[in-house]
Amino acid sequence: MRTELVTTLKRQATELLDELERSREPILITQHGLPSAYLVDVESYELLQRRMRLLEGIARGEKAIEEGRTVTHAQAKQRLSRWLK
């Protein structure tokens, strides 16, 4: 992964965005020698957001199982039938 200074971002934003679009590799932006932000292309960001929502849904489901908040198949089918009418 490429690392750039925030001053490089300020001076060469267009070039960095062009490179980002071509490579699809995130660029770590540093400020005062410390990581400050990641610059990512839109497509990669949106994919990460979709994956995050999916993982959060799985985590909620696992927590529901741990807490005993489950229903039988018949109960689930009955609940869903109300929505599908």
C-alpha cells in the first residue's frame, strides 16, 4: 500500500485520484508522521460498506442465538406470511 503525506494530497490531488482509479489500491495519508486517513476509490468503498452490513447482520443473528431469541421454522413462516399477503 502506498503512503503519502497530506501535503502531497494537497498539491497533487488530481494525480493521486487518477492513480487510485487505475490501481484500486488504498493510499494511506499521513499528517505529522502519523496515519490520518485512507484514500479509497468509490467502488472499493461501496463494496466494503456492503460487506460490513452483511457481517453486522451475521453478528446480530449470532447474538440472537446466544440470547435464545430464536423461533421455529413454522413460527418464522407464520410471521413472514403476514408480510407476504
